[in-house]
Amino acid sequence: MKNILHIFVLSLLFTFNAYAQRTEEVRDTLSASIKEASRFVNSGINGYQVRIGDVHNLISPIGEADIIKYIQVLPGVSMGAEGSSAAYIRGGNMGGTRITLDGVPVYGNTHLLGFTQSVPLEIMEDAHVRVSGFPADEGDFTDAYISMTTQNRIANHFSGTFSVSPAFISSLAKVPIVKERLSVIGSARWSPTAMIWNGFKLQDHISGVDLKDTKATVYDLFGKINWNISGKQRIFLSYFHSKDSYDYTWRQTQAEMSWQNSILNLKYHLDSQTGCLDAGLSWNRLYSQQGQTQSVQADNLLGMTNSLSEWSARFSASYPLIGADVFRIGLLFTQSSYLPNAYFSLTDGRRPGIHTSSFSESPLDSRIGTLSVQWEKGKNNLYLIRTSGRLNLYQTDQTHDLSFHPEYDLTGRLYFLPGFGLEVSIDKRKQFHHLLDGLPTGWSLDLIVPSDETLLPEESIQYSSSLFFEKGALSLSVNAYSKSMKNLVCYRNAINLFSPSLAGWKSDVDVGSGSSKGLEVLAEYIHGENTLRIAYTLSKTDRQFPYINDGIAFPFQFDRTHILNVTGNGRLWHNDIFDFILSGLLTYQSGSWETLPEGVFHPWMFELQEETKIEYYSGINNYRMPSYFRLDLGCTFSRTTKKCSQKLYLGVYNATNRHNPITLVYDIDEERWKQISLLPILPTIKYSISF
């Protein structure tokens, strides 16, 4: 728990605050514990098209809004730690959501300890979120699919953007090479976090945190070549790289952590009079490491590394065949190499160091070959039928046997009146890797391991039905879903970041199941820059594992019964030069769950000292935290002239200064539980200039 606490307090430095909120007592004694969403895709409810401008208007504690924070205000989404880019969609784990950049998975998706995304908004053309009715040519996920597409347009003149926020200094440039044929886009972001950290020494007299000798390196790079071969053929070549590295000293512990993700992607696109063809080849690598050295009477070194290298080749074609309006067929081959590793060293000066490794030093390789087929037929404002299937052939070096894993998605839509109808869908999905979650911050330090004969591929079956209505600028939907999950993994030692290096990850993993059901309501009014969205979710999610909680089902940690998000943007005035927009977010959520002792007893049957106390627990996640409430307010001021365009984003995060809890700690001296809050009222700012 102390490891978790001091890392959370460390993250305050990113918000330019060298202090934590005061703790608040929530229980006098131990025994008291008893007591934008956006428009529908194709007028359906199975997905959301993200408007990049609306994402920019969201208020962020570090001045950098991102798509994940935007998704956190959608129906069916529960956030993780406050201020972080962690999202749990329809009762799933973070690892069940697939995030892609131009079709390639982004495994290292965060910067600044999970406070923002590693992919900058400035390079994006658009983004989509799918929660049901998934397309056939995307797989290896069980909960949701988030696709981000970078800018594809040929630049015919030089242009650029320069931005400054408390977290990043960033730049973007578009350079034409051959008019109408070839252009290059590039971006770079660098965080001045290292200077900020070195300028502060953080001390918390309540929790005893004393951080010093802090160092940090945070940046990302992106480059893309857009080549228009002809009016029908296009080639895209892109490269993305992000890196986070942190070092600090806490009391007598020196800790370090880092992660980086590199993606190289080549794509070909062909349009014809009857359909289109896409082909691609990509390389993807994630590397992360964390370690700590404790110096008391001896130097104890604990460390853990994790790497994933992945090659992927894909082909797909769409044509109106076999009686369908659209018939799509695809082939995908992926070769993945996982290398989780941990190490331990003890040196006390009297004997040589003792070294041991918990993980295999050999890579864990896997291969997936997929054939996908999608058939779609419909008529505007009358009906739509879409069926899709995937046949996956999966193999690992541990078994050498091919295993067959079918998936399917069925979607039907019927219109009773123009703009008003019913949609139903059934989705069976599989995932061939496991993410061993640590802290609920969304940062990219979690272990990724392949499925095998003992850890079978994760699987989900989801039933969803929706009533939707859309007329003009107004839309309304009511959706009910029920989802069952199996072969979920639970990382029993997630509370200690470095315990895997002592025992090996498989001895700390339990395999079980889960279920989630809920009701989602989304009301939207969108008229240009004036928007109002109300999203409400009523849900229940649980987990069940054979060796946890005596095999009895228990609430999922982020099972929030009620989630209400109200977002809005309003344009106050606009002319050829000036533009002024007000924005706001109000969120209310039921508290997350924590595991706390029910009380204590004094053992009498053992020869122990009289003051000895033993805690007892009624079960896992037996205490619901206080509800979460936050109000964010902001404005965007734009000035456009013939030479340049300037934007200034101003905001106040947590405008009511509510002390929302992130965790509970037990004060030994006062013998009572205390609530720890992280983010107070925070002003945010970002400035950008484009020319």
C-alpha cells in the first residue's frame, strides 16, 4: 500500500502542485466498516464517432486532453484512478480494450504515469469507439475497440502548429513534396517534467513521503509519408515512438520505471468502382522495466522487465458480392514474441550477491492466423442486417499444436419510423494475450503474457439491444446489455509492484470468470459547436475466481452502480476573426470498491502477547468508497488572421475543490482509517498557434 501511495503522491508534480490535499476521516474504528459521446455510427448504438474538436475542449488536470478521457464520459465506461487515462468498458478489464493507431495496436498508450495518452491529438484525423457490433477484420479483444486514424490528406502547402501546456511542448509540421501527390507530416512532443521534478522536493508529513533525486524523460515522435500514386491508389508509411522514464528516491529506496513503444506501419489502399482493397505490414515493439534498490543493512535489488515484439501482415477487400450490399473478406497473420523477466539480488558485504530469475529467459512466442468474413445488407430507414465471423488459428512454442478459435458478431436493425428504431447484437470475442493489471492508472507497466494451455484465451459473449431516436440535432438512445466473461486472469500481488520478481508471475495468477449487465441512456443535442450530452449508466459487475474469496463471487473493483456525465459546449460569439466557446463537465459516480478488515480479535489460544491483534475480513471488495463528484469548467478563445490561427484553452479542474478519495490508509498511531485525496482544484492552460 505504501508503494501505491507514494507513487500517487509523486504524480502530483505533474499538476504543478507540491502539496496533497488533507486527509479526511471516514471511519472512527475498524468495526465501523460493517456499516462526448458523439453521434451514433450509422444511426446505431454500437459505436461512437469521436469529434476531435470536442476532445480538445475537455478539461484535463495537466492541460492535455486525450481520447481516453473523452471515452470516460461515454455510457458504460467506468474510470480508474482520478485524472488518469484508465477506462473500464462494460465491466471489462483495461486489457480487454484494443487501441489502434492506423490499425496497429498501441500497447504503450500513456505518458506521465497514466495521466495522458502517448498519441497526440494534433496528428489525428478522426477516431471511433465500438462497444458492440464489432467489424470482422478487427480482433484480439473482448470489451471494446478504439481506432485512431492519423491525417491522410495530401498537404499542398507548408503548415505547422506549435503548442505549450503545463505538461508538454509540442510541434507539428506538414510539408508538401510533390503537389497533389506526395507530402510528409511530422510531430514531436517533449515534457519539461524533469525540470519541474528537479525544482521541487515533495514532503508529506502525514504519510511520511519524502521524494528526492527525481529525474524524468518523456517524449513522443511521429512521422508519416502520404503518397497519392493515382486517383485510386494510395500508400502510407508511418513511424511512431514514445518514451517515459522516471527515477526517484523515497526514504532509503531508489526506484526507477520506464516504458517505450515503437510502431512502423506500411499501408496500401485501392479504390475501384465496385469496392476497395487494403493491405498492410507493421512492426510493433513495447518495452517496460521497473526496479527498486533498498539500502538498509544490505542492498536489495528487485526488478522486472517486459517486452513484446510483434510483426503483422493483413489484407482485406470489400465488394458487393453474394447478394450483399457489402461483402468483406480479410486475412491477418501476427507473429508475437513476449519476454517477461524478473530479477532479484541481495548483497550485504559479507557474502557475494544472490541472484535468481522468476521468468524464463527465452521468449514466449505465439502466432495467430485469421480469416474474417463480413456480410451486410440493408435499406436506408428500413432495416440493416450484418453478420461477421472470424476463424483464428493459434499456436505457441510451448505447445506447438494449432488450436481453432471461432468468433462471430450478429447485428440487426429495424426502423419503425424514420430516425426511430430497434437494434440488437450478439458478439462473441476472444483475446489471445493477458494483461496482468497493476495499479488502476492506465500506465504501461502492466505485464503482457500470451495465452497457453494453462491460461486459455479470454472470451466474452455480449447481448445488446437498443432503442434509438434521431431527429435533426437531437438524438436519444436507451441500451441494455448483458455480458459474460471467462478465462479472466487476476493478479493477486498487484498491490505490490515488485512481488512478481520473488515468486514468478504464474504462481500469482488465478483464472476465473466475470459478468456484467447494465442499462445505458444517452441524450445528445449537437448543432455545430453547440453541444449538450447526458450519459447515464446503471450497471452491476462481478468477478469469481476459484482460489480468491473462497470461490464466492465478489464485486469488481470498478463496479460503479450509477455513473452520470453531463458535458456541454456553447459558442458565445463568432465572427471571421474571433471565436469564443464555453465548455463544462459534471460527473457523479458511485464509489469504487476496496478490501478492508471488518474488525480485530485478540487470539487466546496461542502463546502470543496480550496486545497482539489479528484482522479479519468478510470478503474481497467489501467496502464501497464514498461517491465521486467533480465539476470542470473551461473556455476556448480563438483568433484567426490571414497569417496564423491562435487558440487559448483555459480551464478549472475540480472547480468545487471536492476531496474525492483515491484510497484509504490506516493510521496506526490514531487507530483509524483515513481517506486520501489526490487532485484539488486546479487551473489548466494550453496555448497553440498554427500557420
